[in-house]
Amino acid sequence: MSRLRLDLYSSEQLYRQLYRALRAAILSGDFSEGEAIPSENQLRDQFGIARTTVRNAMALLVSEGLVQQVRGRGTIVSHRPISHNIWNFGSFTELARRQGQRPTTRVLEHRVENGELLLVRARGLANGETVNWLNVDTSQLDLALYPGIDRYDFAAQSLYEVLRRDYDRHPLRSELLLTVVPPSERLREVFAPAPEVPGYLCASGDVLDADDRLVERTSIVYSPAVQMKFATRWGRDTAPA
């Protein structure tokens, strides 16, 4: 736990920083299955934060199923480390270019709200005059971290290229939750003429840099035409029965 750090000057709330730090420690194996993580009092004293901050972070870990609170034992790790590799996440523009395809972006929303840039884009691949729209990508970017980013034209520029080049922020990994969202008029219009479906796959969560600093909050809704490839690896002591 000595290597865990909180940034008191970050615009990200402390409870989310603590949640992400503990989550990363659990997923990396710093705490093993059945082991107790530091108590509320220990975390409060170590970081000099309020008890409510610790409790809010713990609540997120409990809701995600990474820990459980056991009377008389404390907060116990209930997660078995499983490694997931998910293709098609990351920079859409860079992935398309590596595959020799022509990426196309259509900005659906671009507005400042509560100190953040809300950027909604349809992303697709151009084939002559035709565009096959593959996803609708929502980004929330803190203007305190990226002053002036609302002035960029993201129909013409890659968001991640701008973050690296002009703000020295280098997206490295993402922590995403997969859900299904109901169709909306916007999604139907963007993905037409894809067949009507009861819901769309949505990946939402945080994009982080090498220092586990928040880069953006994102939500990506995929067209029914998109196919995903998942690879899961269990450790020797976590193979399914």
C-alpha cells in the first residue's frame, strides 16, 4: 500500500482516486483472494482523508464485486484475477489507419457543460462516397486539464493525437463496463441501414495514462455490424471447474 498515491490537486474526486488505486492493487494481485485490505481507519490515516471518502470508494469496490465486507474480518478481496484482452478499443483513427482504411468522423455534439467538454462523435470507415458508421463515441474532458480543447475541430483531428501532442497526456489503458443500451432515434439514424435490434453494445468507463491519471471519461456505443474478439486467460489457481 505504500506505493498508492492520491493527488490532492487533481480535479478528480478523491474517493474515485482511492477506488481506482485500490482496484488496480487488487487486479494486479497485490491483494490475494480472501485477504483483507486496509481498514477504513488505516486508509483515512494513511491519506489524510475523510471517512466518508473511504466509504464511498469501498462502496464502488463492493458494487463491482471486487471485495465483500465480512463482520469481524473487515473488507475481504473476493476477486479472482482474470486477464482480459479486448480488441477494437483504443484510438479509432489510429486503428483504422494501421489497417489501411480511411476513418471518418461526424461530430454530433460539441459543447461545454459543468467545466467539461462533452464531445459526441459518430465514427466510421469511408468507402468512396459511402460511410459505414461503426460507433457513437462520447468523451467527457475536464477543461481544467485541457484548457482550450473546446476550440479544436474533432471532425478533422484525432482526439488522442491532440491529447498527446498538445497536452502531453498519453492514453494507455481503459477500465470499461460492457452493457446494452436501448435504441434511440440518434443511434438508429447513425447506424442505418443496419437491421433493427433490441439494444446496442456499450462500453463505458475511464481512460487512464501510465501514471493512472484520468485522461477522459468515455462511452462507446457500437453498431450491430461491429464484431468483437475477446480473449480470457485464467491463472493456474483460478481455472474454472
